[in-house]
Amino acid sequence: MGNTLQKAISSDPFPDSEKPTFDPMFGFPRERKQRVMPLSEEEMIAAKIPHDLRDYCAHYYLDYIRCYMEKFPFVTRCVTEIHNYQKCEYDDYILRGKEYERERRLLVRERNRQEALKAAA
């Protein structure tokens, strides 16, 4: 209960609601792979996936729910689906953290450049 309560109370340290202010390709020598939602919004609505779970890992959640329904009394047989979903959520958390840190460092770098220009002028 402690982890669930903590998760409900604390805010996400990596907000994904903020739009990036820098070009996503800035600083990368080659093209970065674009993240694509595996399910469309209509598919998630039809599957009745809760709003807070409609993210890049929704297809793994849907696989888990299907397995749960098929093997109901023996839900321990869905351990692979649970693992896949939790790994996807963890990887998404790490990726958002890296993007947040990249954005923060670029903002600091830009601020330092502006201060250096003011000092030189």
C-alpha cells in the first residue's frame, strides 16, 4: 500500500505534458527513430483501457488483460505479459527522464550563452 499511496500523492518527476522547446534532432548526427503509438485512440476506447494507462505501453496492457480473461482462475500463467508490460513502463520512464534531462541541460546551456553575450557586450 505504501508504494501505491506514494505514487498517487507524488507528482511525476518527468512531466510529458510540456512540449520540448528545442528541435528533437538537435545534437544528433543521424536521424532519431520517431516514437509511434502502437494503438490508435479508437482501439484504446474500444478496449476500454483507462485514461491513465493510454500510453506507449497500452498494447502490452491489452495483451495482459486478454491473458487474464482467458486464464482467469490461473492468472499466474500471465506472468510473461505482466513482465512485458512492466518492462515497457520502466523503459518509458527512463526515456522520459532522459528527454527531460536533455531539455533541462539545453536550457541551462542557452541561458549561459545569453549571460556570456551580455557580459561581453
